[in-house]
Amino acid sequence: MRQFHRANDPIVRADVAWALGRIGRPKCIEPLLDMIAQPEPAVRYTAADALARTTSRLLLEQAN
């Protein structure tokens, strides 16, 4: 999962963050947390949104 750092284009890394948010599994949380620390705003904001989506989904699954 850590191979997103290899992509030089921040839009590609933001796309990876978006995809991880759609996958929404517990293993996606750690890479998303790493991506929130990226210097590019597109990556940070997309990762934060994806993390919120993932945690909401997991909490909803846990509640049911």
C-alpha cells in the first residue's frame, strides 16, 4: 500500500487516496493517514475526505 509515494504527480496520489476511500477497509486507514501529511493540498484534502468516508463506513458497519 505504501507504493503511492512512487507517483510524482500529486493528482495521481490524490486519485489513490480517493480510491482508498471508496475501498473503505481498515487497511486503508494507515496509508490515508500518511497521505494527510503530504505537502500538496489536493492530496491532503482528498486523503482527509477519504479517511472520513472510511471511518464513517466502518463505524456504521460496526453499529449494525
